[in-house]
Amino acid sequence: MDENFMRVWVAGHGQLSADIDRLVRKSVAAFDRFAELVTPSHREGADTYFVRVAECCKSIGRAATRKRARAR
């Protein structure tokens, strides 16, 4: 019985390791995206967090202006 268990374990170990590795990589990538989204950049001379928000607001404003112009 022990020999059978070890054979099954060895046969499936590669797939199990690959699945765990894929899970860890996806988790790290998701955390990196989350961290980039919620933390401001600390580069010298650039306040990129607020610049990014301001650019988003500008693009929303431009889209609303174009929409109003088309409606007229």
C-alpha cells in the first residue's frame, strides 16, 4: 500500500508543483497590480498619483463635452 501511494505521489507531483507555481505567480501579479493602483509614486519631482487622477478627470470632462456637442 505504501509503495502504491508513493508511485501515485511521484506521478502527480509535477502537476501539483506546476499548479502551485501558477497560483503563486497569479497571486503576486494581482498584488502588484493592486499595489500600483492604490499607492502613489514616490519619484523625485513627480506627483504621478494626482497627475494620473487629474488626467482621468480631464478625459471624462472631454468626453462629456463631446457628447453634449453631438446632442446639439
